[in-house]
Amino acid sequence: MTTLSGRALHSGALSTVTFTPRREDGLGIRFLFPGFDAPLTARDLTTLTRSARRATRLTHPETGAVIRTPEHLLAAALFFAEAPIDITCDAAELPGLDGSAASYYGVLNALCIDREFSAARVREYETDLHWNHDGPEGSIRAMPHPHFAVDYRWTSGEVHQHFELSSVLDAPQAVLPARTFILLEDWMRLAGAHDLLAGADLDSGLLIAASAAQFIEGKAKLPWACGTTFPLLHPQRFRLEGELARHKVLDLLGDLALNRLALPRLRLTIVNGGHALNHLLLDALQKHGSGPADTPHQGSRRSEGTAS
């Protein structure tokens, strides 16, 4: 048994996630949250009602029980869908930790190594979906591809970042460590908002200025904003080149995992997307009838290779 604890990003509640290995039973990874009478399997994730408000929110359609900000955990869980591990959270919202999925992946990977479970893999499923969207949620072009891939561009004001994930097996090192971020204007607007960012601190992610003028303004208004290099307003450094775009891909992986902990064989070209756009893509996939087999062990091909 292993635990991770910390403040939930939006509610501010102390939250603890416990990882408990089981004997092999063919059910794969499962999730248990307050208000849910039984563990959620990969298939059960598709039965939850989805919404997006600066994060993904899942609701039980009958009881109204809620799961908040599961996307980072789910992105890590993609690589361990077949592992017999129960993941239990004692609060409705998961801990924000450092704003990335690295800790979740690290715990799951260590448990699999220690218990000699099969190496981490990602399940992918076939789809012939062609889908384009251009709206306030961002723009996306989705086309069938031999494997999942994404080309992501993010821009705000004077900040432009680009990242391309050509193989999902690169994600543990190239995507999962990327931290969440917020623009200064959004931070100022949402400060004190009910049930948003109540658990945010300097270690929760990155505060970004969209312009050099905003960078100077932020440093003048916020005494703790002691960053020295635009666009970062606090003394963190980028962990990865293009970290902002990489984190958007992390969120995308976590949201797409809601379709039974698997990824579609699509090439996605995205500009300024987020959770709302991710959910629209999920809607399109599910309406199209695209998805993997019901359980990790039934009929779905895996990506070639393993994640380290």
C-alpha cells in the first residue's frame, strides 16, 4: 500500500490517494471515491456525467456523487490499465501535488515493478472518425492514424508554445511531468472565487504572464511574484521545453482516458484546446461508437513497446 497526500487545487481540502495492489482478477485498475458504493472499473468511467470548469468534473448520474480533477491520475493510469491495483481517494477532489502527473505515474510504476506485474502499456482502439471543430473551446482536427499522436499549439498574447507527441510511449518522460499553469489575468479574476484555486500555492503549478507588460504589472502587484524571466512570475523554472503545451497534452490524455482507459488511433491537431474541447472529442468518439473492448483483457490491441 502506498499513499500520496496534499491539498486539492480547487477545494483546498486535504486529500489522500491510496494505492493498494490486489491479486490478479482480470479487472485491471479500479478507482474508489466517496459516495460511490463500488470501485469504478475502466468501463464504469464511461457511465459518469462529464463537465469542465478549469478542470474535469465527473458526477454519478444517480447519486450525484462527484469526482473533481481526476485528469492527472487518469493520464498516469492509462499506462497501467491491466494492473490489479485499487486507487482510493478519501475526498471528492484529488490532491493537486505539483500540478503534474509524475507522482501518480511514479507510484504506479513502482508498484508494478515490485509486484512483477506486466510492464506498463497503453491500449489503443481503432476508429475511422474524421472530426473538425473550431469554436470558443479551441480548434481541433482529428483524422485516423496508425497510432495515437497529437500536435498541440498554445498561444496567449506574446507566449507561444508547441509540442508534438508522436508516440504515446514517450509520454511518461515527455508529458506527465509537465505542470499545470494559470495566466495572471485569470489568477487575478478568480482570486477569492468560490471553490476555485483555494488550494493553490507556489508549488501547485506555474503562474504565467501573457505579455511583457503583464509581467511587470504582476511583479508590482504580487509581492511573492519574484520571477526573473518572462513569462514566469514566480521563481520556478520550466521543467521541460514547451511545458505549457505539454501540460495541455497531459490534460488531453487524462480526459480521453475516460473512454475505458484507452486512446483512439487518431492524429490530433489542436490549437488552444482544453478540457471543454477534450470532452467534445470524447462525445464525438462515443457517438461514433468508437471505443476499446469492455475490459483490459478483451480484444484490444496494445501499442508496440513498453513505457519505462
